[in-house]
Amino acid sequence: MISFKQLPIEAKAAVAAGVVFFSMMLSRSYLAEKLDFRTRRWLLRLQMALFVNTLMLMGSLHVWRSTVTTFTRSSAASSFCFMLWKIAVFMFLALAHSSFFTLLFLVAEEPYFFSLAAYTCLGAYIILIFFLFTLGSVEQAYKFLAGRGAKAGTGNKNRTALKPVLAVLLTVVLTVVGLLNASQPPTVNSVEIPVHKLPSTMNNLKVVLLSDIHLGPTVGKTKLAMIVKMVKALKPDITVIVGDLTDAEAKIIRPAVEPLGELDSPLGTYFVTGNHEYYTSDVSNWFELLKSFNIQPLHNENVKIVSPKSTSDWFCLAGVDDIEADVLRYLGHGMDLKKALRGCSSEHAIVLLAHQPIAAKWALQERPDINLILSGHTHGGQIFPLNAGAYLLNPFFVGLYKVGQNTFVYVSPGTMYYGIPMRLGSRAEITEIILRS
């Protein structure tokens, strides 16, 4: 039997990841009720950071071998430039690995430069891994089809050296493009949606949809103030925030949230939780903070939105907790559609706020009479190559979907971004929804 010491380092990393994952499951199931919120919060975040880093270690070893070890036998290996290159690759990997720890130590009113650098490296790391894997697969396919097997030769050595060089160049270009794209203000996307049984007096009612702002290590007060200014310029009747507003505790990041107090939609501003609110383990304090800014959380509940033109005309606006609350066993929280729609009959239009598209799918299976569901969560994939995974994992990916005869689902690509300050193959969005009766 092979001992742990004899295992290759990739296998050791995989074993470590398994151990950390098991400890996470143990913490969630057996220790959840025995630990106070603050301890649970720190333990969960630390476990998540360690789990991700142990998984990343396998990729980092591949990056090092491809971009450094491959060239150690070349004539340039002893040069000063190669030494600088080794230091640069090491620092790049170290920053990428440190990104998840910034949630624990570097969250403030405005992002720290270190956090921005670390998450930028994380984004570049994901792109680089993808291209190294893809180009390596293409190389192996070429060898197989050419019938050359594993024969060595000058041509093979050149191709081996070309692969990491090409991967690095593509990564640098796409990283710059992604940073520039994400640095732009969110685009305003205007969408008209017919809502069955919406009173005629509420025709052309304007709802502004925000999602996935992710206040935390790389999004701060300046960006939120810009978003609020853009929303106010649209003069919405209602503003809704469908989750993942934050990645940090309310007390720590409170100064960054203050611009939300300037939202003044005449028919109200409403909020539902996303999965990241539950990762903070601070939902109650967030609810109280949002209420102080006149933003009403819909915690498995609903409100009647009454027409400004006729008090007898109204529709039901409901919101459910994010489904991650059930996974985390977050006390007093979890998606409860029956409770959220209590008093909402099919005689009136029903609009539901649900952070994750999978929750939207479940809601429609239980209550097909819901007329419109507004979601987020997917970020439109945020960066290439994560777009494909986000598309495959969600029943609704991004944009407007018609379900049945009288139901629509709209999924926002997100108003900012999570962590990585990049956008590739997606664009941040503030959605202006015009309801048609």
C-alpha cells in the first residue's frame, strides 16, 4: 500500500481538499447549532478559502511546470530575465491563492489595491488554466492524428515551448480586455414585459432591477454611488434588489452602503437575499441596516403594490429567501413559497423576486400562476470560460424567458461582479423593466 508521503503532490492536494470539504459538511450538519453566528461565519469562510486553495494548488503546479519548469533546460534558464520570470510567476500564483482570504481581512469602504490585484490574478489564473488545458489537448490530439505518438524531436520541443507562451499571451490580452470591460458603468437595458392581469392603470409601470452588486473586497462605496445615481436618473416607480448585495458583515462595510439611502422610488425599494448574504452569516443585521435606508426586505413575504391612479388596482410583489439558506441550515430562513405568496391569488398579477434561476423554476412548478419572476445569480457567466458552466447549471441563464402562456422570467447578468474585477463574454447591467398590462 502506498503511504501518504509517497503520493504525488497533486494527489496530496486532492486528499487535503477532501478533508477540508468533509470538515465543511461536518460543521454545517453537526456544529451549526452548537456554534454562535460569529464563530460559524469565520469557520465557514476559512474552510471555504482553504478548500478552494487546495483545489487551486493542483492547477498552480501545472502552471508552474508549464511556464517555468519547461524552460529550465533551455539556454536562457541561467539568465537574469528568467529569474525575474520565475519570481513573477510565483507572485502571480501567490496573489491568486490569497484572493479568497481578503474576505476575512481586507474589506472596507473602498477596495484595497491588494484585493484588486489578488482577484485580478485569480481571474487571469482561471483563463490561463483553461488555455493551458485546451492547447495541451489540441497538442495531444494532433500527435494522435499524426501518428507520432510520443516521439521526441526538435519540432515537438518547439511546440512544447510554444504552448505556454501562447497561453500566457492570450491570458494577458483577455485579462486587459476583461478589466476594461468591467471598469465601464453598467449598461442600462430597457425591457418591456407583458404581465397578465396587470391593471390597465398600472400600464407602463417602471421597475428597475439590480442584482449581484457584491459589496466587499473589490466593490465599494464609489461604485455603489454610481449605480444609485444611474437608478435615480431612470426615475423608477419601484426598485428591486434580487440578492447578493454584499459579501461582508453589515457593521464592517456599513459606510459603503450609505448611497442606498438615496433611492427614492415612489412605490418602494425591495430586497431579497442571495446566497452570498447567507455566507456572511449576518442576514438579520443586514435586514435592519436596509430598513434604516427605507429598503424593505421581503423575507418570504409579499406586499401589495397599489396603483397611483386607483387604490382598488394592485398587484402582488413577493420575495423568497435564497435556497442556500436551506443548504446552510440558516435558522429561521429558507425558501418558503407558500408563506411568501400567502394572500396572493391568481385573480391579481403576481411578481416574484427569487435570487437563483433554479428557485424560479421550482416556484413555477409549485405555482404556475406566477406572472413574472425576477432573478440574478448567474452573472451571465461573468468571465470566459466560466460562461459555459453557468449556462449549463442554470435553467434560465440570462435575459428574458417566456414560460407557458402567461409567465415570464427575467435573469439579470448582475449589476457589478463577484470578486474578480473582470467581465468577458458578459456585461454588467441595470435593467429597466416596463410592465405592460
